[in-house]
Amino acid sequence: MYFMHFPPSRLHLVIGEVDLANACPADAVPTVAGSHMTLFRPTPPRIPGEHRSSAPGEKCENCGKNDDRGNILICESCDLGYHMYCLDPQVTHKPDYDWHCPRCLVGDGQFGFEEGGIYSLKQFQEKAADFKEGYFQNKMPFDPVLNCPRPVTEDDIEREFWRLVASLEETVEVEYGADIHSTTHGSGFPTIEKNPRDPYSTDPWNLNITPLHAESLFRHIKSDISGMTVPWLYIGMIFSTFCWHNEDHYAYSANYQHFGSTKTWYGIPGEDAEKFENAMREAIPELFETQPDLLFQLVTLLTPEQLKKAGVRVYALDQRAGQFVVTFPQAYHAGFNHGFNFNEAVNFAPNDWEPFGDAGVERLQQFRRQPCFSHDELLWTAAEGASANGVITIQTAKWLAPALERLRDRETAQRQGFIDKHKEHEGPCVITDVIEGAGPRCHIGFVIDEEDVPEEEYQCTHCKAYAYLSRFKCTTSGKVMCLLHAGNFECCQMPQEQRYAGNNHTLHYRRTEDAIEAIYEKVAEKARLPEQWEEKVEAILEEQATPPLKALKSLLNEGERIPYDLKSLPSLKAFVDRCVEWVDEATNYIVRKQQNRRKNERAWRKGSKAAELEERDRELRKVENIKKLLKEADKIGFDCPEITQLRERAEAIDSFRHDAKIAMQNITIRQTKELEEILERGQSFNVDMPEIEKLDLIVKQMKWNDRCRENRGRFLSLKETIDLIDEGLKLDIPEYNDHLCHYMEQRNSGIAWETKAKELVNAEVIHYPQLESLSAQAQAAALPVSAETLAQVDQILNKQREAHRQILSLYDRSRKEDITKRPTYAEVRETMEHLAELNSKPQGTIDLEKEQKRHEDWMRKGKKLFGKANAPLHILKSHMEYVLERNLDCFDINSDKPRLPAEPASREPSPSEQKLHSWEDPRFREVFCICRRIEAGMMIECELCHEWYHGKCLKIARGKVKDDEKYTCPVCDWRVRIPRDAARPKLEDLQSWQDEIPNLPFQPDEEEILSKIVDNAQEFRSHVAPFCNPVMATADESETQRFYLRKIEGAEILLAYETNFFRQELHKWSPVAPEPPPVLDSSKSTRKPRPTKLQKLMAQHG
């Protein structure tokens, strides 16, 4: 709820009835109840008596003139006079009863409406509450139960209200905040501008949305109209009243109470509007005589009892917070508030409002009242908008076409009436007549102006009606008249004859009559679509006793495309649906579906609800249904090609049944194909007949015999044979049948073969000769055996044969003179692993195993050379790869040459650019230690030769090395032991081991690696041979000898001679140990030997 300020109107609620038979004295003011915010016609100010220059009644109180005293009426209450033509509306003759002036009847401002103060909502609520409490403080009886005055009820307030209305003495003043603009002070409903995410912002019951809803005709109004298309707010207090009235333009209205006390409504049906107006005129005729538009002023209130006595139906309801009240067109309503409340109201106009709106405009014109909008403009805007977009709906056309027809007829009649009067006072008319030559012509101006103009430029000066399509304008005074008052209204000083003649006047048409007719025809054509369709339906039903289904379908499709509630559409649809249902059912017997159904019958029977579907299908296949359908078609009464086809199908069925009986009487002389063709004829009818069942069985039996005859020379599986026998038994083939007896014998033989085959296959040791015999027996005798069992037998035999073939091939290749053509050891090992999977070893396996053992003995000899006797065989090759890699570094004679001891790069203050580069290029990199590799990890320097050694190579832990401790390397001091993980074979032993390869049955995997190891070592031995000459050796070569000894010690094979020579020479030139080194003949591993499997088992068992 929005906080707002509003100026409530002050209202003096005094009476609700005026008794003209007993007029009030001059000093008494007639009382009229009222509460609506729309003020009645203002009255001229009254001149106080002491300032009057003439006696009362001598002159007109409106114009101030004292002439034409014969037309002055004297008020019986105040003795003041008025010209009959100065009154608004004018009085045409003097009344024959006591006449009272408007000031005395309605009031001069002392009673009625006054402007109130400015309140906030809270302030007005407090004032309303205080007033209500104070008013009833002393009026309610004491309640002994509550020990206080009884609370005020709604019935109490209603009785008090009507008591005040009927009272002639009591006066009560209340205030009412009415007709407050929601655009200024805000709406009680959420709005799209302020609450875009609130779903109620766009709800049709939101009164900001209702007037411009898609089905409301007010959406065709081009401007907002406060109170009609924009809601008004009403802040009420107790006794604040809205008098009898109906809505402007007879529109619908919706009133919603946001919160507060009850609002009581009294309503009169629109059908009783005329009775109500007559009752009002009978009750206060003098007011209607002087003010025929009294009901427009919303200041008159009669009690419901008086109206009901006059035959007017009056209904009452109480509106409370959260409730809507909707008033219908032309329905008079009145009411009052029980206390402080807040309501919001707006008008809206559904399609059915338009005739009421048209009548409301005529009524406003009759009483010369200001309309809120142009009804003709609304209609024309709706018609033009629909025509321009091309999307006019039938619903729109239905209400718009009659409205445009009335508009066309009225506009044509008014134009023609004005032209006729114009021609009476003038010669040929430039508007309607064709004028040739320079003859006389009328002087009227004529303009066709299709552009929009402000409303004040086409509003009739006299009757206030909007002359939207035709207007008559005086160029002298600028006044505009509608065609009803064109010419006869004194718009200027010109005589009426000249005004009709058109001098200084212009006739404006917004649209020509042809344009009006064109747009009416377009809308009317759309509106006539339902009736035209209904006429087509009626015509086709009347013209033919059995209308064609195709035509009915066409009409149905046409009707379904018409977006309108067609009266005959449901019945036509039901009739067509029944016909289509008949056609669908008949199609089952006309179209050949039986063959496809039989193909899928097994899958169909496995589906859900198979029993129900089977029963339903059986019912549909009854041959009696065809005759039943034909009778039903005659009963329904329609025509379609399926009826003729079904009759032909019935005749064809009778013919089939006759031919089938004849064919089954002489089966022996009939061919299968001939009977099958007759059967297909019967099945194509898609109905069940005894002849079809019998003939179907005979054909199946004949086909079974034919198939058995054909299969006598073919191989059948055991399952196929059993299925064939079962099929014959199901077809009632006699047991003595030759084919049945033959296949039963075959079945028994097949079962016996299966039993024996499975027994052999599942044995622990397969007897391959018996298996070969079984396989040959099945093929030779064409026994019906299981394809799976036969395949299993063949698979076992094929594996055995393939294994034997591989063994023979490997054994034969192992005898080749050229070792490169012998099989590799890896190939033999893989084959032997596969043979291990077989239950029985093929012939030749033992010989191959012997050769494999001889090859593996050679491998074990190699393992022993490297000190890996207890390691698996596959370790040999991986260890030899390691040996080759190590020897390639140690026996390097190209990059690693004798040099002075070098410092590791990490220990130099600032390594040079060349040094940095040497880490990347093997030709320049610095290598150390016996391994002849680059710096890595913790390194230690020999105090004698100043060579750096890896701690990892010498098995020296970082924690055991002290900063001040001196270290002597194994090269300088032969007593220092070099840690070795494996034995180092002598080069001569490796060469001897290599020489055994040509005698091996298979190509060893280690051959290539062994060759590289031997060649690399031999190349190094040849390189150092000049340095191993005891005759040529001198002390100057000691560093070179130390360099080569370091490389030999790091290698993984032993060069015994070179090692002993360099050790003896170095001891001779630089003795460190007191005694010379012993002669080395072998190089064993320094690691603790790994236990064998037997040793492990013995250790486990103690």
C-alpha cells in the first residue's frame, strides 16, 4: 500500500427524498443525499438581499436582465425569477405545479459537496475512527454481559444510514476521498513499472491491466481516461455515500477493496434501468422537469423499499477486503461505507458491451452530456487496426460487424438528411451532383480529412457528441456541429437558410461512404463465416440422403479451421468420427493385412496383455462382422468407396468358401502350390472361417513332407532335427509316416554321438584318436549333431594339429646349418607355453623340450659368468645390457683420453663458458671416477692422484666422510676394495662362451649384445696394448697407466693381463702399500650372495 495525500470531498448527508407535494418553507433547505465526487452543474452565485437593486422576481437571476417577463418562472421557495431559456436545461413551457429553482432543490453549497482538507492516509483513518466512535458512543444500548455498550454491528450501521436518509431534521457531515487519480497517488495493485517481477503486475484481475486486456474494447481507445481506463481510488469513512447512478457509456466496472470496513452495495439489473428511471421521475417529477439530466449528477438517493414498490428489482451485497464487485452495463447502483476503507475501481468493456456503449452515447447526446470518448472512433480504430494487420478474428468481427452496420446506416442517413436539407436551400451540390459548365453551384465547403484531429475540433458545440466521421464547421465562429444539429444550431448570425446553403461553412468527412462500406463488408464477411459454414452443412444434409464422407470430412476440416464456436460442429464431428470408425473397421476386412500379422504373430503374442489382444483380435476376425458392418452402414446413412469394396469382399468370401470345400474333397490330386493359393485368398480377407483352418493345416502338412523329402540328403543339426520332428507331431503327422520315422532314428543317433563327444571333451586327458574317429563319423554318416559340440571337437582337434605342426616346424628349423635360419629362443619359449595349456602333448614335444633345455643350459652358463647363477633366466639379457652401457663409458677411447686431474664444475669459483658447454657436449664434458661419468651427488677426492670419485660408486655414505679426513682411491692403493654388485667375467671367458652359439639349436636373444660387449672390450684392449709393454714402460707414463687402470677397474668385464700389469707398474713407480699387489685371475661380487630357493626353504623350516 502506497502512502499518499488526498483531498477528500466534504459531504453533508441529510435526506434521501424530496416531497414536492409539501414544499419546504423559504428558510428550509431541501435535502438531497449524495456522495459521488463528480460535482453537479454549478449554479450562479446568489446576491445577498442587502445588495440587491431590485425586488425578487423582477429579473432573471442567471442573465440579470428584466426583459421578456412573460417567460420568467418564479420559485415557490425563494421567490427568485429565471428565464425559461436561461435555465440549463431549458424549460419549454410553464409547469402547472409549484416550481422550485435548482438552487432550492439541490442546494447552494451549504449542503452537498464541499472541498475538504488534505490528509495523509493515517490521518484520515484516525479521523474516520474517531467520528465513528463518537457518533455511536451514546446510541448503543448497554450490554450487561459485556458491562459496556453493545458493539456496533453492520446491521446497526445500515439501519442508522437509512434512518438518516429518511430524516428531515438531522444533518450529518462526513468526508469521502473519492475519484483520486491512481496515476498521481499510486495504485494499490503492483504495476509493471515498479514491480516488473511480480506476477500480479500482469494479472488480468489487476485493475491496471483489466481495462486494456486483450478482450476489452477499451484497448482501442487511443488515450488514457481517468476512472475508465486508469483506476480511481476511494478512501471512505462511515456514511460516505455514492448515490444512484450507472457507469459512463454504460460500461462494466470492477471495484476491489484493498482493506478496511465493509462497503454495502445496492444494485439494479440493467433490464430494470427504465423502470428505475420512471420510478425516480414519479418520485421527484419537479426535479426531472427542471433538470432532465438529474441522474447524471449522482446526487439523488431513493430507498430500496420505494424502488421495490415501483416494481424495480433491487439487490444488496456487502463487500469486504479482498473482494471484487463487478457492475454490468446500464445497471444502476448505489451504496455507502461502514467505516474507513480503501477501494480501487476502473471500467472495462468486453465484446458484449458494445451495443450498450452505443446506447449510452445516444443517451449522453440526448441530454447534451460530455462523453468520455468517441464511440465511433473506437469502432473505426478497431476496424482499421484489424484490416491493416489482416488478423481480424471472428470473435472481433462478430461484435464489430453489427456495430459498423449501425454506424454505416446512421452515418449514411445523417449525411443524406443533411444533403437533402442543403439542396432545399441551394442548387446543385458539389458533394453529390455532377456539375457541367459554368452553371450555378452551391457554396458549401467540402473536405475529406483522414488525419486525426484533437477531440475539441470534432465535438458538437450543441449536444457535446463527438462528430468523428462527419462534422459541420462554421468558419465564422469556429464552432463545430454534428450533422443532427448542422444548420439548425445558431453557430453565427447567419440565417438558417444560409447556414444550410453552406455559406462560410465546411462539411468535413473523415471517410467516404464507399470507404465505410468497404471496411464494413470486410468485417461482415469475416463475421458471416460461421453462418456460411452452417448453411453448407445444412445444404449437404438436405440435398443427399446419404452424404459422401469425403464432403463431410472437407466440411469438418473447414469448420475446425474456423476459430469460433460453431453450433453444428460437435454433432458433425461426432457423425464423421462414427463414419471414420466404421471405415477403419471395414478397412480391416478390405486391405490384405493377414499375411503380415501372421509373420509377427509370435512376437505379438509375447506382448503385454496378450490374452486381451488375442480375444479382441478374434472378435474382429469373425466373418459375421462383414454383414453386420454393411447393415450398420445403411443405418448410419452415408456414402464412401469402402462400402462398395466391403460388399465386393463379402461376395469374394462366399466364392472362396465354395472353392475351398471342393479342393479339400480331393486332396491327393492337388498340388501344394494350388492349395496354398486358395489359402492365401482366404487369409487375405482377414476373417476367421473353418475352411481357412482346415486348409491351413493341410497345406502345412504337405509343406512339412516336402521339406523332409528335400532334407534327406542334407546335414541337419540336432536342434533342427528335433524341431522338425516336433513340428510334424504338432501338425498331427501320423507316427508311421516314413519321414517322421527316419528323422526319429537320426535324432537318436545324434543324441548318442553328443553323449560320447561330451564325455571325451570333458576328460582330464583327451584321447585324440577317439575324438578324431567321432568327428569322422559325424561327417561321414551326416549325423544330426549339435553345432556347438561339433565346433568344440573340431576346435580341440585343430589346436592339437596346429601344435604338432608348430613343433615339427621348430624342430626342423633348429637343424638348419645357418644359425640365422634357426628359430629364436623367444619363439620357442612362446610355443612351449601354449603347449602347456593342452591336456595332451603332441608328438615331438619331448624332443623340442630337450633342445630347449640345451639352449637354457648355455644361458645358465652365461649367468654364472656374471655371478647371477641364482637369478631367473630373463635377468641375463637385462644384466648384459647394463654391462654394455657401463663398458661403453669405461672403454671410451674417443672422448675420454688421458688428462690431468680436473675439478668438478660445482667446486670451481666461476665455471667458464667452455666448461658450461661441456656439460651438454660429450666431447668436452668432464668425466670422473671409475665409472667415467659426469659429476653427480656426493663426490670425494683422492689425495694422491687428485681424481674425484662418486660416493655412490665406492659405497661411501655422506655421513661417514669427515672434512679433514684423507682418502686414497683403489687405483692408487690396491688394498682399497672396489664394491661390486656382480662378478666380472674375463674377456677370454666371454669369447669362449660366444663361440658356443653356432652349436645352439636356437638363436639366443643375447647374441647381439654379447657381440657388442666382446667387440668393445677387444677394441679397448688393442688400444692400450702399446702401454702394456714392460720393455717400453717408464716412470713418465705412470699417470697414463693410472688413467687406463681406472677405466679398466670401472668396466664390468675383467681384462686380467692389463689390470695386473698396470697395478704392478704403478706400485713400482709410486708404492703406497708395503707389498706389491697380488695377481688377479678373477673379479667376484662383493655383495653377500643371494640365497637359493632351497636355502630359503631350509631357513623357513629351521
